[in-house]
Amino acid sequence: MYLKLKWMAMLMALLLVPSVVFGSGAGSVSGKVLDKNGRALVGVSVSIGSISKGDVTGLDGSFRISQIPYGNYVLLVKGLGLEEKKVPLTLNEHTEHVQLEIKLNRVSHAMQEVLVTGRKETNYVNDYSFVGTKLQSRVVDVPQTISSVTKELIEDQQAFLVTDVVQNLAGVNQYSAYDDLTIRGFRNGFDTGYRLVNGLRSGYGYGTSFFRVPLTVNLESVEVLKGPGAALFGDINPGGTVNLVTKKPLEEARKAVSFSVGSFNTMRTTLDMTGPLNEDKSLLYRLNIGYEDTKTFREVNDRSSLMIAPTVTFRPTEKTTLNAELVYSKFDGYLDRGMGIRGGDLYALPRSFTLSQPSDYYRVNDVSLNASLNHRFTDWLSFSAAYMKFVYHEELSEHRTLNTFADAPANTIMNLRYLEKKINDYTDNLSAYFSINGRTGGLRHEVVAGMDYVKYEADKRGHQWEARQMEVNGQPVPLTFDLNNPTYELRDPSKYIRLPLSPFFVDYLNTSYSTTGLYLQDQVTVSDRLRLLLGLRQEFFRDQRVYDNGEEKVHQNVLLPRAGLTYKLRDNLNYFASYSQGFKPIDPAFVRNPENYGSTEPFDNESSFQIETGLKGEFLDKRLFSTLSFFHIEKRNTLVNTGQVTEAGNPIYRQNGRVKSQGAEVEATGSITPALNLSVNYAFNHTEVVNSGLEAEEGAMAPNAPKHSAGLWAKYKFTGAGLEGFGLALGGNYVGDRRMELQVQDVQTGDWVWKYWPSYTVVNAAAFYRVNKFKLSLNVNNLFDKYYFVGGYDYQRAFPGAPRNFILSMGYTF
């Protein structure tokens, strides 16, 4: 009880820290922080530790600290990759205000090998990342495209779900309404892509968990490493690797709270608190809490979401940093399986149309523990280790399509299946590596040597049952749904006729695999202009399933190379080129029992490679970052779900021999002026199914892969008299035509044909007002109320985008 009271008292103290005034007066200090060339430095921390006051420099490098009691102080100025500087400061009745101009030198050795301290920048540019090299590297120096969305852009767009930010990422669009994306023409979700969290494999984006889209409440940024990331992270989809970077504690005390209300009876609140827990700032904390309750624009699809994410950073010495965070997330609502397309007319039904019944439910709890250690032995040797455990729990009751129409090709009555499910998944990660800096002759090396271990296991105590018929007057009657006369009621599943447990779900319950990767990487500085990156990873994949009648094992080993270079054309412009390979191991059930999944031969592993080249530049005194890239990707043996199921309930699969994707992307993110922030992107992506198990598919574009896509967000802050504090933003995105994943039946001829989701342009706008520490913002999405589809599979499972909607938010920072 004493410990609980002590902890509550500490939290109350953090929330209610008063301004302490010594003596009879107070003064202030302000100024600018510049680099040695006189350019403004953004996001630099300026603080007075003895009184716990500070500020972070803005876009023009300026800072201001007010209400400083008279006295003698030391102003500490520091930023990532910058020389630390201490400036003596005296305030008294004769000198109440001090104006400073502080210049800092850039130093490469100041960068930490693991992202364990919070990002202090307050703009759209993400200068540093570890997703490209496992080291804290400047994005401009990584010979592979890295696209990112920072928390500032997330906040300005009031994006509550990860899928809300994809419009800001070139070549990335939604495959469906789930945590399911297309990246450079290839699907990234379900069994084709994992979500990394701080570089470790999470339970998001894979298996049934991909139905649950992660919240952005605790995210510092969303990053996408374009192309295969297998040489760094193992079996990752070739289009790209999604990494969610969580918010870390800061040395300066900051607190922010927001309340929002919007369309579809939406209510939200968020809380973000951070700062030191002791006087010497060796113990830091951060707490993020978010809650949403919304009816959504889809009928019978209410949901509530809660996230609680405490984080602690401990620095016992200058050379050692430890970080631990716990993330708890809860979802209570419905599983939205999309809408049926009546009579082949995409717009015949309202966007709110659904198959879900009021008695359905979808409840998810997930919790993860993420801990990391970084220790610097010497100036040239350091060690990093990280561990994450992710536990996923799901309870499901749903009415969904059987992926067929009862009256085809008229397509007005859908066959249904009913599912009840209760499962648990467990994912464990361990990553450890040494970082070594040194020279051999005239070459400077940054070597990373390490090991990753991942284990995934399903809980055998899970269960699922399915029905496709119900008993009426003693007779079996198929479950159907009339699109012309829909009915919504509290269904009684006890009248449904249960099917035997499907072999597919038996395979799932027995899933247990581990994969170990040993890797070596060397970043070689050949000259002031030329840098090389060479990497090699040996992956050992072990899948083991124990059944009542025996054991199945599949061992798959692969060697994955990676190579790249960057050449500095100018001080602010780099040319880059790279080659990388990828792979995805095949499920052992597809090797041992392919007949259960519609094949007479065992399925093969998926393999891929990418060749990429382009330019990266920093412009306007490094306020604006831009990338131009050209790429060619090939993937072999793509596993395709046909959308059909066997009588036993197993999904039927086929494999495509070869799919290629090639194109170009351009992105620009940052500030044109201190008043104008910008995020703009465009992608041209030509995909082609070169060899397919379905002859009609050969020569077609890959499913849900638009040839053209673009996104824009521009925010302007007024500075003139009478308008100071006001701002406007305008944005939106364009997505071209996309082929459906599966063929559909023509309602006139009955022929099986390929259909396309139509292109769309959605316009968004926002207005905001900020005064002192208070902010009021209004966002309107889909301003012109466009009826569009974010993606889907076929006529049975289409996912419409939301109609025009608004969200009004007020927040206070203290």
C-alpha cells in the first residue's frame, strides 16, 4: 500500500509541478541555435537542469525560457548528432533578459546505436532511423529508400489508426480495411508481412491479428523500408518493411492532453506525459494513454479502443542506457468483413451496408513488453540487446460470406458461414549485436555483427467452430443473406449445424516455429563522398507441429546478401544504389499435406530481390528532405488464396510462378518556410504477373496495386497581425485503378472475368488555432463526399472508404 501511495504521489507531483520563485524577481533567456555555417538547428534541447526548465528549438532555431528566478545558471544545449555545449548565464535586476546565439558542431560519434531516447524534433522530417542499418543512421546516408510519417504529421491529420497515415507514404496504399497494405505492388499483411515495433517482430500484421489495426497513440513515427528487408529482419515481404517507432522518455518535463469529438458519434481522448523521475535525470518516464469510442460509418460496427503505454529509461552511467515499455491495447467491437456487391454494381448499396449481425462480436486484448540495453565499452565498441514478448488474445463471433452467391450470376443472395473462435498467440524476440568502429588503411568501418531469434506459438487450448446451415423444422437450410432485403437480428447459433473442426484450424493450433538469423554488416567510408554498405544474413527457419498422430518438421535455411552505395554529389545531395534479397518460408502444412489446400504438389518457398537507385537530398537549410527512387522487384512462388474453401473448411491456395514490379517514387517532406509545412509524394508502379497458376492472370497487374498514386498535405500558419495562431491545411490522396484479387462472375454472361476497383481522389482539409499552450483544430476528411473503395478481394468482400466526416479536437500542453 505504501508503494502505491508513493507512486501516486509521484504522478501527482509530475502533473502539478509549481513554478518555484527564489528571491524577488524572475527573468528570461532566448535566442537561436545554429550550426557552424549559420543554418538553423531544429529540435535542439535547451535546458537549465537546476530548475527543470527548458525549451526545444523551432524551425528557425529559436528558443525561449521564461520565469527564471534571478541567479547564476548553466544553460545546457544538446541535440542528436551535435556537439554538446554549456553556456553560463546570470539573471538579476540589472539583466532580466539574455539574448544568445549558440553555434554547435555536428559530430557523428554522438549518435546512439539504439533509439532509446526520445525524438525532440517538432516537424515532419525524420532525420535519423535504425530500420535501414540497425544503427542510428542518417536517412540520407542509407542506400535504400526509407519513408516515414512523424508524430507531428499524425497529430495534424488526427490520424488515430496506422492505416490513416498511408496516404503520406509513396507507393503504399490499403489492400483492405485491415492492417493490410500494398507496398510497391506487393501485399503486406496476413501471411505476407509483419509489423516491426522498434525493429522487433510484433504480433501485428500477421495471422488473424492483421484484422486489428494498431493505434498511433504511442507512436513517434511510422517507417517503411522499401524493398526486401530480409537481410536485416528475416522473412519480410519484398515490397517493404513497416516499423512502428514508439515514443521514448525525454529529459524535459512535458505533458499534453487532448479531447476530440466527431462524426459517427466518435469520442477520443489522449494523454502524453514525460520527464525525469529523479534530480540527476538518470531515470526518465513516459506515459501514453488513448481511448476511442465510435459508431463508425459502417452499420453494426461500433467499436471502443483503449491503449495504455508506460515507458521508463534508466541511465546508470554515461555509457549505459536501459529502456523498458509495456503496451496494453484493448478492442471491443465487430469484425468488419466488408460489403457484398449486389448485381455487379459497385454502387448499388450504401457504404454502411454490412453482413454483421447485432449478436456478433470481436474482442481483442494484446500486451507487449519491450526492453532494450545499450552499453558503450569504448569509443569504438558498443553492445546492444533488445527483447520483446507479444501476447495476442482474440474472441470472435461473426456472420460472414462463404465467398459465393446462392443465385449467381444475378448476385443478390450471398451464402454465409458462421464462425466462433477463441485463440491466443505468443511471439518472442531477442536481438543482440556488437557495433565496432575502426579503420583499415584509408577505409573507415562501422561493423555490426549479431543475432536475431524469433519464436511464434499458438495456444493449443484455442478453439473454433463453423456452420453453413441451420435447422428449420428439422431440415437443414443454408445460411444466406438477401442483399435486397437484409435482416439484422440477435441470432441463435444453437440452431446452427456445426461442421467438424477443419484441418486448417488444427494446423493453426499446432503452429510453433522459430527462426534464427546471424548477420554481419559493414558500412565502409571510402572517402568523404563515397560510402559502401555490405551485408550478409544466414537464416535458419524451424517449423515444428505436434499432432495426435505424429510430428511435422520443416527446416528451411537461406543466405541473404545485401549491398549498396551512397555517393555525395553535393553537400546536400546523395546518389544511392542497392541490391537486396528476400524470402518467405512456406507453411509446413503446405509441404506435408498440400492436398488439404487444393494442390497435388507441395508448395514452394517465396523468394524475391530488388534493385534500386536514386537521389536523396536535404534542402532549404535541411528543413526539407526529398527522395527520388527507381526500383525493380521480382518475386517468385507467390502464394494466392483463391477465396474458395474445401468441404472440410480449408482455404484453397495456388501459386504464381513470377511477379515483377518496377517504377519510380518521389517524396518531399518538411518546411518550405517556417510557416509552411509540406508532405507530398507520387508513385508510378508497373506490376505484372509474368507466370501464374491461372492462365487468365498472366500479363495482368498485381492485385490491389495501382499504377499511379499520390498524396499531399500542406499546412500554413498565419503570422500577420490579427491572424497569429491561426492556420489552414489542405491535403488528400489519389489512387488509380486496382485489379481485384479474385475473378468475379459477369452478371450478364456468367463468365469469370477480372474487375477493377475504380480510381479515386479524396480531398481533406483542416483549420486550427493555437494560443499559448492551447490548441483547437477541426479536420474534415473526404471533403467532397466521394464514394470510393480503399481495396478488397472480389464482389463478396469490398471495402468502401468513409464518407465525409469531421473530427474536432482541443488540446493543452503544459
